[in-house]
Amino acid sequence: RRPADTEIDWKAYMQEVEGFANGTLDYTQLKGDTGPLVYPAGFVYIFLGLYHATGRGSDIRLAQYLFAGLYLLNLLLVFRIYCRTNKVPPYVFFFMCCASYRIHSIFVLRLFNDPVAMAILFLAINLFLEERWSWGCLLFSLAVSVKMNILLFAPGLLFLLLQRFGLLGCIPKLCICALLQVVLGLPFLLVNPVGYLTRSFDLGRQFQFKWTVNWRFLPEEVFQNRVFHAALLLAHLAGLGLFALHRWHSSKENILTLLKDPAKRKPASPRLTVNNILWQASCVCSLNANAWIVFILFSSNFLGVCCSRSLHYQFYVWYFHTLPYLLWCTPTTKLAHMPKVLLLGVIELCWNTYPSTVCSSLSLHVCHGLILLQLWYGTAPTPVSHTPPPSKKPTAVSRKAQ
């Protein structure tokens, strides 16, 4: 056991939730050694449970055992997603389980809240794949309430909801997400609503240059410059727009048709069933229905990571478990497997370089750029007819999904 490595954030987390345990409901008064509490209310409730389970945070060994269990649960959820997509070769799972010292440290040694949020997110994706969209949205919102990085998946989820339900149909799902945030934050909203919203959803928070992994090659004054932040935001929005128009949206119809009721679209269908998703997915690349959903969600998150104002070491878990899918969801020849494994190795090396260097941060951007190029050119649409071809087998799958 190495307490010095775990107390940095764990101790601060326990100090932040201890105030709530003592009856403090003013969010601006919840603080720790690392500063004020900057996470939404779901974080407070979950880590309050850990606070009581570990003797007010003193039993770090027990906390590490609990996070080891969370790590195994997270792998189970990720493996289940990958098995449903049937795109990644089995040997890649070895690298996901055993080859990342940084991920093991984030989960079991450092006890960050990022793994908690990601585990809930992967559970939500499993529910999406089971066509349980309402429950999936509820779990997605719960993950957001632990840490806001989950919002990077939100553009992809919104696209899927519009594709699946149309504008009017997706409003109830969005209400589920919003209602949970209100319910969780209600005790704090009743006391100091402005304080809660500004602290827990602070999108303009400045990051410290000494912890950045991805922008070490820039001068610190550029890193902290608001113009640079605005440029990254514009790049992020542009990337989302391009992928939504040319990669996620595979139909020849205008993307605004997503706002219509699915029954009124062409090809007409009572709703966006597995059969229709299979047809649309075949317009882009050889993705099955589940793989199509995962592709949209994972690429949405990856675009956000690429344009992030700063990536700290614990942020690696934001996209580590999605990287194999992003690399292997496109057609892969036998000779292309080794470069993809090499790309995973270089990314791992960049995240294990402490402190980050000009070389490591530049290498990370090069790897991200190569993955983006592969996603863009490897999922290029092919000409298709307006009417999906009849097939008895997909129809049977559609009835089962209904």
C-alpha cells in the first residue's frame, strides 16, 4: 500500500463529502485540500456512501478493494458491448486488461471519480443496445451527475434519439435526463441554486498547465488564453457537425428529416428498428446495428477528447476502453493489425510519461489525428438505394427487438 499516492484526491473527496454529512447544503462551502467541490450532486451521494463504508475515508485499503471490484465490473460491461458489436479481435482484450499501468492506477491506486462515471456510462450503453432507451437515459444522466466529461457522449446520444424517435419522441427521454439532475441537486438548489450550478457545472474552469498531458508543447500563456479555448470549441463543434452530416447520417435524405416522426420518413417505417439500423449501417461500413450505435457514441466522445482544453492523467479513462473499437470498427486487413496495436502502444506510452513532455504531447495528437483520419476515410458512405432491400432474416430480428 502506498498512502501517499492515494491521499491526494481520495482525502480531498472525503473532506468534500464530510461537509455534506455534517449537514452543509451550501455547495460553495463544500471544500477539500485540492480546492472547492466542482462535481455535480451524484458524486456527493456516491462518495458519501464510500465515506461511511470506509470509516469516514480512513480505510484506504478497503476503498481500493471496492474500486478493484468496480474495475472488474467495468471490464464486464465493456466486454459485453464489444461482444455485441463483433468488431474487435479477441487478442486486443489482453491489452485492455493487462497492458495499461495508468488505468490500473486510476482505478485501484488513485481512487478517482472518473472510473465511477465511466462504469455507469457503459451500463447505460448496454441498456441502449438492449433497446431500453428510457432506462439508458436515466443511467446516462446519473453518470453525468458524477462527472461532466460524460457530456462528451451527449451529441452522439442526441443524434441516436432523434434517429430513433424523432423530435417529439425524444423529448420525454431528454426530460428523464433533466429531471434526474434536478432531483439529485434539489437539496443544494433549495439552499443556494446559483452556487450549486456555478460550482458543479462550471464549463469555464481553468486548468493548471503543470498537469496537462496534451498541450505541453504550447507556451503556458497560449494554454490559458481564452481565444485558444474558443478555437478548440469551434473545432469540436465543426468536427461534430461533419461527422453528423457525413458519417453518422447515412441516408440520402436531408439531416433535418431526423426531426420528423420516423413513420413519416423515407423509407417509411413505424419506427427505427434494428432492421432499418442494419440497412443504414451498411451504407457506411460493415457495422451491425449494435456496432452502429456504439460507433456514434464512441466517436462523439473521441472528438471531444481530441479538442479538450486539457487532459489530465486521470482523464485517460475517459476513452481508453473505447480506443480498440475506434481502431477496429473500420475494415482491417491482416497487415493493418500490427500498426493499430502499435498505435495503442504509443498512446499508452504518452499517458505514462510523467511529467508530460513536448514529444509525448505531440505524439498523442499525432495518434489522435491518425485515428480521426481512419474513422473519416474508413467509414466513407457508399451509394445505396432509397429503399432497403427486403430480407427475411433482418425482419425476424426486427420483430424480436420490438
